[in-house]
Amino acid sequence: MIRKAESKDLARIAEIQVFNYRLYFYPIFQSDAYYFSELQVPSLMRSYASELDSLYVYDDGVVKGFIKIEGTYIARLFVEPVLQNASIGAHLLEYAVSEHHADHLWALEKNTGAIRFYERHGFFAAGERKPEEGTAEYLILLRRK
């Protein structure tokens, strides 16, 4: 069910990220210009086209989620919002840990739902935080114990 992403997956990957960003991050950042003008499926597709080597999709006939893994760093993990709580994210995270030895990621401090998800899967705050570039918000480092 988890496979390396292909160029045919780019639209779906971008769509999943756009929906998640608007649902979970827009309420925090409230930037209409970014979330409804700059953040678009075609531009994300172009940015991910050169990153296919680090992208993996959960595909059971339909792409329902994706993860971006850079070495042992989890750079992105998103599941179609209407399909969350169906273990898709857990499968992607477990794949990253078992197949790529993934052991750390940064999460938006105010994204408490995501932080709880990662904690349930063995990732915990490492005591480091850094500003989210261009905003007043912070990211926290989560490491696998």
C-alpha cells in the first residue's frame, strides 16, 4: 500500500497538502493571500516534481496520503482530511521508521492534534523550538525515543 511516488501522483499529493494546510494551518496564520492565492495545486505540483525520490504515497487504489522523507527526517506527512483516523498516517509513519530509520521531525507548536499523533507513535518533544520563518509561530522538534 505504500510505494514510491510517481509523477502521476503529483496532483493528488498537492491536493492533499492544500486541503490540510487550509483546514489546519489557515486558522492559525489567517493569511488569505497565501492560503487562497499563492498555495495552489499547480505550483505545489511543480515544486514536488523534482522531489519524487523522497516522496512515498499510501495507495490502496487511490492515493490517500503521502510522506516526504529526507534521510532520517520526516519533512511532510499528510492524509486526506476526510480519511484521517483510519490508520493511514500511522502506516506512513511506521513505514518511515522501519524502512528509512526516520527519527525526527518538526511540528507547528499550535498543531496539538499532530503532536498527539506523533506522541502516540513514539515521537516526543526534544526541548528544541525554532521560529516558523516569516511568522510569529514556533516549530518544535520531535524525536523518536
